[in-house]
Amino acid sequence: MKLDVLALDGVFDSGLSTVLDVFSTANELTAMLQLDVAPFEVAVVGARKRVRTAQGFTVPVTRTLSAGGAADWMVVPAIGCKMPETLEPALRRPDVRDACAALNARAGEGGCIAAACIGTFVLAEAGVLAGHKATTTWWLATLFRQRYPQVLLEDSRMLVNSGHLVTAGAALSHVDMALWLVRQVSPELATLVARYLIVDSRPSQSAYVISDHLSHTDPLVERFERWARGRLADGFSLDEAAKAAGTSKRTLARRMQQVLGKSPLSYVQDLRIERAVHLLRTSDRSLEQIAGMVGYADGVTLRTLLRQRLGRGVREVRLEA
């Protein structure tokens, strides 16, 4: 497999490095174990000849985008802008605009593209993700929805495959993206690389989301969140929720969808799972007791939801304490 890894100026150091490390490790293991797998041919491609990482290190660019290439996949690591105040101006930079044009042209030709974390914003800015399912870094999901309403965002997922496009979630999901690409060549090799790099299965970002951070982006959602946290053990009533938030049921539901991409009830379930995880890690209460404290009738329901939302069982959650 031939891969072009796109390095924009200010590229996220860990993102670029982990992607390259996964493919170099795959090649080393292939040679060491004499596996019948062709080596990965990786080129670092820059929008400009001179590229530096977010930490100021020089990136050894193989060639520029303008030089062309015939790689099987174009891989887009994040740029090192973690908040809207720095990200939005960065997306208007000339080198980013040139990269967007190249990505748009590649997608128009049916070329395969993978992006992780803030790199998904570059794909969306290029118009490549319109009409496709995608994920992004969880703490910028609200901005992503506002900026790219035509993208079908599934930000709870760690990795989303949509035809010839693959997107991954926040920060070190770069590893998940790179392992996915290795898996397309050899599932056995991908498993070996994951073991050597000590990478666990991480199907969801939900376990890492800080609900407070997301809700504080909107005053109405924040009011609803404060009300909901105080009533997790009670049954949920949309009428009472809207009254407490000082709005109508329709407005509350619409705002929740715009900001968080989910219904009020779904968000309450997120808060219940968050509280349950905290209690499992910090107390010796039984699963049945914790279920009652967060509004579920029995431990079976809570156990099922933990597995669905986090991809982990009760024992695994407790061991993380």
C-alpha cells in the first residue's frame, strides 16, 4: 500500500509521529516475522516545501502536493489548533486552502482519504465530507456541526468508514486510523502492531467526553444540564426539563440537536452513565445500588448501557479506578 501523509504547517506532533510509527512498526514486524505482506510505502507530503510541527520541529517533506503522486491513500493528520479561536483562522491560511483544493480534486476522482482529529476539519472545509458520515474530535463537535451542517456527524464513534473516506476522533485516534489502514492489508499484522504498541480496542469516544465542556458552549444547554444532573435518579420529563430551562420543549430539543447532536433524553443517559462510571470507580456499592442512584430500574439495564456506550463491562470499569 502506498500512502501520502499530508503535513500542513503546525501539524500536531503526536498525530504525525504516531501515524508514521504505526506504518514503520508494521514494516519492521513484516520483515522480522517474514510475513507475506508487501511493505507500506510512506511519503510525507507538504502543502509547502518547508513545514514545521506545532512544537517547532522541521518536518522532512518528501515532496509537495503540487508534485502529484499516485498513492492508494492520502492521510491527513491534525494541525495543532485545539480550540476554535486558533482553528478557525488556521483554516483560512493559504497552505490549508491549497490542501483543501487538492483534497477536493482527489475525492472527485474517487481517491481514498483518511483524516484524524482536527484533520477532519480540513476534509470538511474542502467539501469532501458533505453528505457522508464522519467523526471528529469530541470537544469541537459543536463547532463542527455549526460549520458543516451537511456532514452526518457521529462524534461518539472513534472511527467512521464512509466509502472512500475514513475519519477518526480526537488526538491519539491517529493510531486507530493508522491501524485501520494496516488492517485493510493484513488483519494479523494490525493485531501484532497493536500488541507491540500496547493499543487497546477503543470503539467509542464516549468514555473520554467531558460533558460539562460541551454543555457550557450554550447557555440554554447549560441550564438544562444543571437541572438534569440534580435529578438523575428520577424519571425524565421533557415538560419539566423545558420549564426548568425556561424554554419550550421544541426549542430545547432543537438546541440540544444543534449543539450536542442528540436529544435531551439521550444526553440525560450520557450523564447517568458518567455518574455510574464515577461511582463504580470510587465506591464499593453494588451495581444494583448504583443503577438506582442514576435512574435505572435494575443493574442489567445499566450493564447493557455501559457495554453499548463505552464498549466496556462493569469489571473493566472498576479495574480502571
